[in-house]
Amino acid sequence: MSQVRGASISVPHKAKRALLAALTLAAACTSRAGPPRPPAADSTTVRDARPTIVVLGTSLTAGLGLDPDDAYPALIQQKLDSAHFAYRVVNAGVSGETSAGALRRIDWVLQGPVRVLVIETGANDGLRGQDPDSTRANIEAIIARARTRRPAPVVALVQMRALPNYGADYRRRFDGLYPDVARRDSVPLIPFLLDHVAGIDSLDQADGIHPNRIGERIVAENVWRALEPILRQTGDASGRRGGP
């Protein structure tokens, strides 16, 4: 069985080729329903005045293979409600999307008022062995475009990690681009999305990469531990309702 040590993925030698094949298939998957509607086009916008948290992501955010209510953005919504935060979470995950694709649709996704933008992208770049410098440039451009909005959303970046298949140098460059971007652009860095989930058979679906329902709960905890302090630090009274 694969093991997780800290935030790194350890994959047995015999499983690497099979896992890479599964990951490549997962990266190639695209959403038949198309990308989710931006907040401005959401049918609930008129009657839901809560500030919006948009999670821009890949199939890991979209919840590939799961009911939408089991994907981690929906679980984050439950945590927000329980903690008396009056925010509405929009799942803007698209299966198979690279960071270039996320950049192409960021303006469309941010058409409505967005208070917080969580960026989960780059996983498919790493699966395809794309140049980490290109991934870095795309993420930086996404952040820059978000900051042109008025008012600009608070931006948080999710750490992603590369598999070892492309070698130690590639993995170092890919893994390192996230803290570098977070530091240079002064955005909070959410720790590795699949920490304590990746490579654990009992927490993954049959493809070996997408979390199952139990794994999604851990992913939601990973995100929530970093997101809750960000929401508290915004000082936005409109996103907090009465209660403990």
C-alpha cells in the first residue's frame, strides 16, 4: 500500500506505471456539462445576498466520480454554515483543466461579485510534464487578473505536488513554484490539497488519484484549516452572522 509521509506521495515501484496511466486518463477527462456558471449567472444570485467564495479548480475540486454534495467545496459550505459564516461557496472546478485553461476562463468566472477566490490548479500540468515556469506564469496571471476586479477578492492558492515520474529536479521545481508565487504575490498558501489522502487506497477512488467520499472529508479539513483564519482576517462583518 502507498503511504503518505508529510505532504509527499510515496508510490511503490510496481504501481507507478499503472498509477501514471490512471492519472493520465483522469487528466484527459473533461466535463460534459461544460464549466460551471459564474456567480453572476447563478440562478440563486438574486435571492442569495451572501458574499461568494469561488473555488477555481480541476477535477479534484469538481468532485469527479462523486455526487456534487460530496465534493470538498460542498463540505466547506457545511463548515461555513456550522461556524456561522454567511458565505456562499461556488464550485468552479473543471475536470482535465490545466492552469492555462483556468487563466482563459478566470474573467468569466469572476463576472459576479466574489469576496474570496481559492485557486486549485496545476495538477494536470504536472501530470503532463508541462514546464513549471509556464504553470507559474499562468497562476501569477490569474492572481493579477483577479486583482483587477473592483472590489478585488481575497486570493488564496492551494499547494499541489508532482509525482516522481519526471524526476527529482522537475518535482522540486513544480512543488516549489507554489510557495514562491504565494510569497511574491502576497497570497495565503493553503497546504497540499491531498495531504494524508494521496496514495492511500482506502481514501481514493479506483483511479488511485481522486478521493472517495471519506477522502473528501479529509481534503475539506485540509482546506478549512487554512481558509477559516483567512475569512476571520478579512475583517468583513458582512460575511459573519450572529452566533458563537
